Amino acid sequence: METTLARGAHSAAPPLLQVDSVTLAFGGVRALSGVGFGVQPGSITAVIGPNGAGKTSLFNTISGFYRPTGGSIRFKGQDITRIPAPQRARMGLGRSFQNIALFRGMTVLDNIKLGRHAHLKTNVFDALFYMGRARREEAALRRDIEERIIDFLEIDHIRHAPVSALSYGLQKRVEMARALAMQPEILMLDEPVAGMNREETEDMARFILDVRAEWGVTVLMVEHDMGMVMDLSDHVVVLNFGQVIAQGVPAVVQADPEVGRAYLGSGNVDELRAKLRAAAQPAMAGAA
Amino acid sequence: MDWAYLFEISLTGIASGGLYALAALAFVMVYKATRVVNIAIGEMLMAGGYLFFTFAAMWALPLWLAIPAAVLACGLLGAVIERTMIRPLLGEPPISVFMVTVGLSSVLIGLVEMVWTADQRRLPEFMPSDPIMVGDAFLAPKVFWGAVVAAVFIAAVLLVFRYWRGGVALRATASDQAAAYSVGINVPRVFSLAWVASAMLAAISGIIVGSIGGISSSMGVFGLSVLVVVIVGGLDSVLGALVGGILIGLVEALAGAYLGGEYKLLATFVVLVVILMARPYGLFGTHEIERL
Amino acid sequence: MRIGTLKESYVADAALFDSRTQHAWLAIAATLLLLFPFVASDYWLYMACLVAINVASATGLNILTGYTGLVSLGQAAFMGLGAYTVAILQTRYGTPFLLNLLAGGVVAMLGGIVVGIPSLRVKGLYLAIATIAASFIAHFLFANFQITGGTAGLSLPPARLLGMDLDTSFRLYWLIVPVAVLMLLGAANLFRTRIGRAFIAIRDRDISAEVLGIPLLRYKLLSFGLSSFYAGLAGGLWAYFFRVVTPESFPLSMSIFFLAAIIVGGMGSILGGILGAVFMTMVPELLKLVVDLLPGGAALAVFLSPVRLVVFGALIIGFLVFEPLGLAEIWRRVRRFFHLWPFRN
């Protein structure tokens, strides 16, 4: 069920990412059924829904890790449903993971550099010889990461640290840094503030807004923190049991009875609506 | 086309396939319970064969004592292995345990060569030696009786996994140790049990295989065919061990008869490559769905 | 981490040897390597060449198993491919040794790709089993064909450099050691680039790596091909060193030797490859020494081969259980102690 508001609002530009009737089934289990929505360039879109709704499966399908059993995905106007994951990364699909997926055998800097992999040109012969193209490329990469990413995310003090030694909050930030290194046009963040306290959440929210403002990156995020969702997003998509049950601007979605029912079951919907509104208020006041 | 010959060869193939299935079962038991790939399965088989040799030939114990003694001793070996080199690596990446089993195979071969030298030995005869005839086809009696024993144990294990709650416990600990712990399954005990059972099955297999072809320190090469069997059948499938075993037994027998003895192993590996290309998780293995 | 090293440029920060002390040590090491052949006895020259060959091969295996996380038991088989290629080219065509060595590496690399393509598509485990299979197939090929001299093998004339036969350990030293050093340098360089990082990513978390832009199959094959190339090159050196190659020269136990070398030395570290290879090469010599010293030693000599097997296996198990990061980690701990020592109290 889509609200007409969503349809009309950003119909000017074509969507950067368009998901059309995507279905994903594992044997008898349907993770996604007929999921469809668009992500406008330059927007922050949030995908919300109760646990098990299929949000991460959706991300994995867009990333190319799962192949949908039906439907299509279009990115920058191109059909990417059959394109392998590494190529999607090269096209500008950046990603961070729900459970931190940093590479424990490498330092922070190397993890971030890895994000740029698909855009680098060094081949194995260049690498073995190193002096020459590999050295130049690595130096340019290092400069770029230091000046644009490490500085931006304020992680210069830990750049040489092994990632396994970092706190959870810092690891999440390194994840973000790595995703940024991918030179993404769309940044898919899977629960970027999961497990963070108030301060860390606000920092991350600030980073996300800055990323959009300074880098022009479109953001698509899965999130449970309703304050953050209502506060940051231009567009919200609600999933439940693998289906889109509502989408639109935050205020409209918030008021949608279906959404309330999805999270809390059919109970007193008025009370629930009030609860949702109350949760959104302090976040909005704090950011303003 | 000599159909009688083909039939005879196939019969031998299927029977020896039963032996492969038994050894494959030993492998699957450990993998099903602990997710450990035991590359040393062939060497454990060899250990069983040599233990039997020690008890029956060197110490001249009567058969009804020597066979159980060898099986139990091998089971003890399995327990020691699990306790000293598998359990300490519980949280480590699976590649580490895998390499430990590689080291184990080397240690076992070395030990066997030290104690019993690298010469081939013959095991005392204990199986009925009347030739088995199926119509006009001849089947070597040892191979036949070996296959019968194998079939009995395979059936027993299949039933155990199906109906005994211990079988379910085995599968639970493999898929999630922490969860298994929390529902009251004694995980370390299950691990030990799996390794002991596997070692005992390997010993039985080793005794039979040794009776047929003699024992030697290079007997572990049998394990290579067993590895192919479990890949064909599926690493965690008991049924797969059975079907895979028979298939490989058949392939090797046919290759040996029509192409020559040196081509047996080659034929097995061709099957390996085909399976890896076509159905990498094996005929009956569970295709694990990874989550990002 | 080294104390008190300040870098003023990113390029400087990325250098392999980044401090004055390290440069000094490097200069000393280079001088020692240059002077060694002039002062060493024949026995030690022989050992040095053997160690260098093993270091080169172990480094290749380290790239695949230590850094990319793919276990291979085919190192010996690929060395054999390289050795036989060199032997055949040298005896039949008398082509220059550098060409032969390169050809050996390439043939081994192709063999690696053939083995890798079916087995790398799924789990790394299947590669291990496929490499065991490859060892047997290689043995079959070596023993059953005319061109490889059958079970008797091939004996080859020495390599010729500037009209001189490289037929003594002293002369071969100047071929083997520089090649080994270059191979080490190449491997170290690899891990300063995106290729090396991709390998480590595959080891640590391959499913995420793909979503981040690394085509898995291609890089796994690259790692395997590279490691086989190293093995083939080392095998070629081996052929010029021993001057005889037979089907029994490269048994599965040699693959286990190399696996033990990188586990003992420290997987995923270039230094580990060096330490492990040195250690493993010296262990059998030590055993021989012990057997000679013991009373009744002659009778024990027959046990040398099985004892070696037990020792190799025990080293693998022991290090994995007690010190999985190997000798390199022990070395790092010692170094750290000495770095911090001036600051105690």
C-alpha cells in the first residue's frame, strides 16, 4: 500500500535506485514478496519494519548477494538484477553491514583502502614490482582517504590500529569510512546506529547528513531508531513479512495504522499513534 | 559386450562401495556433530587395522577378543585426539582444525612406521572363505562379507540418527554450540562421543579393508577415495555416504577392470571434478545459506 | 609498533622498511648474505641453498594459505611441475636457465589454475582435497610418461651462466639466493597493494568481500596461480640444485612440510615464511645430528624418516594449539620487550 503523497512528491527526477516487485524465496520461505519502491537521488530513505521483516535480505538482494526469484532492480537507469555484486560496487553501490564486517587481519587504514578496490587499477604485475604504478596509486589513495574520509569521520588517531582492538562505536565508524571509500553514489547503511548510545547516535546522524551535503551521496538505510528515522529521512519504506506495507514521508507513515499494527499487533491504535509521535518529538527538537 | 563380466565387476564394485560407505560414515559422523573436516580419516582407518594386527597376530589373542579390543582401542584414540587437539581449537576458524587433522595424519603414519615398519602386513583370516556366486558371477568372499558388515553398521547408524535423541543432539551441536548448550546439551560430551564413534567405525572399516588388501603405512590413501565419497554424497549426509560410497566403488571397479589398475584413482578424481562443477554440495548435502 | 618513528609523507609511511634502525639491519643482512659464500664450508653453502629454495616455496604457500586462507596440499606437486619443466627444457633444448625457470613457473601456474577452477567455486576445503588429488595425479603423470623419464626420472646438466657451469653450491648460491630474495620482495610488495588486501579480505570474510567489489573466484584463482608460480619457480631451482628429478622427489609429505613451515613460522606474515622455512629445513639436520650423537645411533637411523613425519605433524598440531601466530609472533614479543625495555621504571 503506497500513499499518493509519496508518488507525487519527487516525481521530477528519475529514481537513482528503483526496486520493482522483487521477490526472494529460500525454498519455502519467502523473505521478500513483491517489494517495490524508488530512491530519489540526494535523498535519505529509511527502510523500517519489525525484526524479521526482510530488511537485511532486501539490502543483500540490492547488493547482489542474493539473486531475486522475481522482479527487477534498476540503478542509474540500468537493470542490475543480473549483474554480479562486485560490478555493482564499481557502479557506485556502497554498503555497510548490520553485524560489523570489518577484516580483522588488517588495520583501520587497510580496511578503508579496501573499499576503493573496485576503482583501483593495479594489477598483479604492478603489485609485485610496486615501484611505479602501484606506488603512485597507493600514495594517491592514501592522500585521498586521509583528507576526505579519515578527517571527516575523525578517526585519524586510530588509523594504524588493528580493527579487532577497537570499541564497537569506532568499528561502526570505520565501517562507514570503508563504505565511503567505495566512492558510492548510493550509500546503503544497515543499522548504522545499532547498539550506540545517545551521543554516538547523534554523531552518526551528523555524519550521515554531512555525507549527503558535502559528498552528494544518496543514503538508503535500515534503521530501528525511530527518532533518527523520523528526524533524518525524506522518505520511509515500511516492510513487514517481506512486503511493503506503507511508504511515504515520515509524518504520513507514522500516522499509518498498518504500520502501528505491524510493530505492535492490533491493539489501541490511537495510543500507539501518540507513542510514535512522542518518540519523534525530542529528536526533532534536539536537532533543530 | 561381455555382460556377465560387467555384472561381475559391478557386483564387486558395489560391495567394495559398501566399504567406502562405512568409512565415509565415520567421516560424516564427525562432520555432522562438530563441523570438523577430518582429513586423517584414512589414517584412523589404518590405525584400526594395525591395532587389530597387534592384538590378533602379534599378541595372538582370539578373534572374539581381538576385534572388539582393536575397535575400543581405536575409540580411545579418537577420544584422545578430540580432547587434545580438537577441543582446544573450538573457537578458531575451521581452517585451523582442518590443518590440525593434516598434522594428525602425518603423525599417525610416522608412528605406524616407527612401531610396525613400513612393510605391508597380512591380517589373520577370520571371514568365511567360500566363494560367493551370484548366478555365474563370482564375488570375492571377503569383499562380500565386508559389505554385509558395512551394511549392518550403516543401517544401525541411520536408525540412531533418526530415532535416538542423541542423534538430534549431535546435529544441534553442529549447527550452533551456544544454543545447544543453552538447551542443556552437554556439548563437550557430544563432541567426544562423535569422535569416539567415528574412530570405532573407522577401525571396523580398517579391519575389513586390511583383511582384503593387507595393511601398510600407505593405507591412508584409501582415505582419499573416502573424501571423494563424502563430497559426492554431501559432507553431512549419512544417506549420501551410502550412495556416494556405492557410486565410487562402482566407478573404481569399472575403471580398474576396463582401463587398468593405475586408472582407478584417476577415475575417482574425474568424478570429483564433475561433482564440484555440477553439484558442489554433493547429492544430499545441505546447501548452507550464508547470511551477510 | 616501533617507537619514535615520525613520518612526514604518506609514501614514507608505506615503505617496507621504515626506520633508520631497520635500514641498518637490512644493510648488515645484505652484507652478510654477500660475504657468506666466501667464508662458509661446503655443507653450509649446501644448506643455505636448500633454505633459500624452501623459503621461496614457503612464501608462495603463505600467499595462498596464510594470507588468502585457502589450504593447499599441492605445493610439492607444483614444485614437481616446475622441476620437470626445467629438466625437460634443459635436457632436450638446452634453453637458457632463466627462460627455463620462468617456463617452470608458468607451467606450474597453469596446473594450479586447472586444479583451482572446479574447486574454488565453493568452499576452500574442496581446494585442499583437490590438491591432494592433484598430488597423486602429478605423480601418475611423472611416473608414466616417456617425456618425464618414467619412474627413473631425469637427470639434467647444470645451468650455464656466462660460459660457466653452475655445478657447485658456491656457484648455485648466486643464482638461488637472489631469485629467492626477489620472490620475497615481490610477496612483500603484494601486500602493500589492493591485490594483497583483497587476498586478506577473502581470508577474513569472503562473502562481504564480494559485496565490497572483489570478484571472489577471480582473486582466489589469482592467489592460487601466484602461489603455484612461486612453487614452480622454487621447483625449477630445486632441479638445478639437485640435478635429478624423479617422481618420488615431490611426495605429499613435502607438501605437509611446507604447510608446517608456514604454520610454525607464522601464517600471514612474510617474516613467518622465512622463519618457518629456516626452522623446518634445520629440524631434520638437527635430528640427524642427535641420532649421530646417541649411542647405537646407526640403528636409529632407520627411524629418521618416520620420526620426521611425526615431528612435522606434531609441530603443526603443537603450534596451532599453543602458538597459532607462529615464530613470527614470538619474535614480535621479543622485539616489543626490547623496545619497551628502556622505558621500564
